[in-house]
Amino acid sequence: MKVKRKEELTLARARDLLEEVQSKWGKLKYFQQITLDYLTKFSKLPADKAEELVDKLCRDFGLSRATAIQIVNIMPESCEELRQLLIKEGRIFLPEELDEIRRHVEQYLTDKE
């Protein structure tokens, strides 16, 4: 098997891709099924909403795509959790910025329900 491209994905997008494989090819291999079960359990948004939030975080807060994806995958519940995810960005975020990012995350969680 040859790798054609690498791309960072949200858990929700990876779940959708595995579901497409399952519907196209039928039964998944053992590790694919375990992965799909994990993704179904831990992805917190639909794929389109997850991607929308990633784009919004990148655009509005200048975050790298990798960091935005981690935020969407984890959906941190506190500013302390969020701060840990933002360490890779190499800059200090003001408490107001953290609160604003958290509000965006919470908005998408409440819109889902």
C-alpha cells in the first residue's frame, strides 16, 4: 500500500471516512472497526460542524490548523485545558482570548444538541 497524501483530520471527519469505507466495502477489518468504534464514541460534533469550527478558530484567532483540530477533537471545558492545547502556538493568550475561544467551542456544543 502506498501513502498518497497526509492530512490532519478531526475525529468526526475520520469517522465519516471510515463509515464511507464500511458502506462501500462492507465489513471493516478488525482495527478499522475498533477505530470506528472509538471515533463514534469520542467525536463530539458532526464532521461539517467540526470543520467549520476549525476554520473559524484558524481565521478568527490565528491558530494553526493542527492546534485548531486538537481543540475541536478535545472540546476543552476550561481555560486551563485550552491553555495546554495552545502551548504549541508559541505565544501567550490573554484571558479574554481564552474566554472568547471557549465561547466559540461552547456555542458549537450547544448547537449540536
